[in-house]
Amino acid sequence: MSTKIAVITGASRGLGKSMALHLAARGVGIVGTYRANREQAGKVAAEIRERGVHAAMLPLDCTDMASLERFVAELPAVLETEFDRRDVDFLVNNAGIGLHANFVDTTEAQFDEIVAVNLKAPFFLTQKLLPLIVDGGRILNVSSGLARFTIPGIGAYAATKGAIEVLTRYQAKELGARGIRVNVIAPGAIATDFSGGVVRDNADMNRMVAASIPLGRVGEADDVGGAVALLLSEDAGWINGTRIEVSGGQSL
């Protein structure tokens, strides 16, 4: 059985998939979540198992608190059955959605959805999973470079990520007595299918973003997955309550 276990939300594709595979390569068992595509999630679980560790994928719709409650209720049995454990070492709050709408055009429904997924879900999922996280464990939240630099039309999304960064500091302060480290990672522009794959698939957007990065290219999912594996390792044990940007120096 795996010596460490990570729960990663949104692990069936993009950054979450890369995080899961990088951690699995280090011997960490993975409980991932997916919103709807069970087949895709199963393929990722198979890739994780090819790395010699255990994996499970569970549905979780971060817009629905009832779905979150079901996930929390199902997790202990999955841990015992698949991992012979009753607790986890790491929680990565990766699942999120984007929104391209100017401040003046953002509707209440759009605002409510992005807050529900990007802020409310990680807030309450972390709260409800605390009894399962070992003392000395790690929580890693996911923000965005857009909480630091600004691009018109992404204000609501960036605001949720700014809130996650503040929440991270409070969690680190309040959970320190249990030895739980809490940090937040802030990726820059990454070539995935996020927001319709605009950075990956739109050549003009790709070139524009690459021009803002000193290293001369947009980020790849593995740039973030590798960083997450590092931050959850023992080598990063004295990093706590900290925002780590993984953007190649975008918009310095």
C-alpha cells in the first residue's frame, strides 16, 4: 500500500491530472475527483496505477453542496477499501472554472457559479475533510497569476483567486497547531483545455502570452504538476502560509 495519499479535486484532466501523475511517480496514492466524465477519469486512474500506486476516482460537482457532502461521506470507505487507510496526507484544491466577462457585464448567475466552484467548494471541502487529514499533513490551494497581474475581462475569476490566497494564510495560522502546512500555488497561463483551451489552441493568444514571459513560452501542465509534487514533499516542509507563483515570470 502507498505510504502517502493525496486527494486532488479536478484530477481527470489538465493541471489536476499532471499533479496526480507527478505525485504518483513519487509513490503517492491518489484519490481524484471528476465532475462528469467518468471514462476520462478512469483512464487517468489507470495511468496512475501504471506508476505502481493505488488510485480511485470519485464524482464531485463543486457547484452542488449535496455532491460535496456525498463525496465526503463516501471517502472513508474508499480509503479503507482501496488504500487500507482511514486518513489522507495531502489535499489539493485544484478544481476550478474560468469566466471571461467584463466587470460591467458579469451577471449574478455567473458570479454565483464562479464563487461556488472557486471559493465556496474548497472552503467547505477542506473544513469537512480536516478530520481525515493527518497531523503534519499538507493542504495546497490553487490560485492564479491573475490575482497579481490584470487582464481586462477576468475580474470575477481573479477575485475568487485573490480570496483563496487570503484564506490560505488564515488556514495556515489556524491549523498550525496540528502541524498542517497550507500553501497556495498560482499558475500563470498554461496550455491546457481550461477556458476552452484558449492559450493552447489560439495561436495569436499563445504568442501574446509567450511574449509576456521571460522564458519565451507559455506554461505546460507538467510545469505545474512538478511544482506541486515538490511543494508536497518533505523538502518543502518549512514553507507555510505562502503564495508560490509558477508562471515562468509572466508579466514581471
